[in-house]
Amino acid sequence: MALDSGNTAFVLVSMALVNLMTPGLAFFYGGLVRSSNVLTIMMQNYASMGLVTIIWVMWGYSLCFGTSKGSGFIGAPADHYFLEDMGEFETSTGNAIPEIVYAGFQGMFAVIAPSLMTGAFADRVRFVPYLIFIAVWVHLVYFPFCHWVWGGGWMFRHGVKDFAGGIVVHTTAGFSALATVVALPNRQKMEGAEVDKSPHNIPFVALGTGLLWFGWFGFNGGSALEANS
């Protein structure tokens, strides 16, 4: 099957736009917190880009899109270990793009999913525990859901459709954020005093909003994997 250069370029641009959303999220959350916590929450978002990308390259993509194991529960981790044995990915209309490009695009979704949760526990989680949390979370929550819905798992076999991450990204991150809010003590209890909840930098919030809005064109549009009607 011949590769479609136009669609390949479209997905590459979309991947770059989705990648831009995580720094946008860092600015958005960074502007909403107190000045004493802006560095921490921005580091948390940028650290997700590094840590989750490493995990994704090693075995994350395989767990999501490898051969189904356990009746469609998870993908085989060795199928594309360190992105080996990558061929062509066939789109819904029969065109093809390099699978490595598809893996990169999907990797940007894996990166931003744990970052979405950081606003829920702002000021309440230290950096190292946060890294451990997101490493565990992507394995126990994101990778299974991704395989179930997008990787040919049991939900896919039952006809579940998710065009641009409403289930795989937003539902998983949203309910996980809610769980962390319930599990962690509130900031006033942790600090033993009234907490200033005023955003410290509205221009940061506006900049982050703009970057997220701009990146959303790649997030939603790129999920079609083709530049056509």
C-alpha cells in the first residue's frame, strides 16, 4: 500500500499542535495558582512530556496498540518494543501513513492526559511523588483504556467509538482528578491557615488558553488522520 504524503504531513502537523497543548496547559494552570507554586505546576506539566514519552516509546505504544491479550484487556508489550517493527497504518478510507507517525500522534495524547489532572491537586503534591503517580497512572488507567477503545480491545469489539479522546483522555483524566481531590487533604488543612485562591498571573492564563485553543485544531482535526472530506 502506497503511503499518502499529504495525510502524513497533515498528521505530523497535527502532532506538533497537540504537543503544543501541554506547554499551553502549563501556562494556563501556572497563571491560576499562587506565585509560590507556579514553578512546581509548570514543572509537573513539562515533566509529563519527558517521562510519558519515554514510557510510550519503550512499551506504552505496544500496550495500547499491540496484539490484544487477555480477551482484549491489554496489548502485547513486546510487539513494538522501542517502536520496533513499525510498518504502515491504514486509515478508515484505505489510505496509509507511516505507523511511526501514528505512534507519535497518539503519544501526544498520552502525554497530555496526566497533565490535565495537575490542576486538581495544585499545591498539594510534591514533584517526585507526582512522577511516580503519573508513571503508575498511565499503566493502570490510560494504557488499558486506550487499548480497549482504540487498540482493538473489548470495548472496541462492542462497538464503542471515541473520535478524539472523549473517553480515553478526558473521561479517564477527569474521574482520576476527582479521585485525587477526594483522596488528598485540602490546602487549608495542609497549611493550617486560610489559603489565598486568587490567580497570580492572568496573562499566563490567557496565553495558555490561546495555546490550548490553537492546539485543539490538531487534537480534533488530526484525529481524522486524513486531510479530506
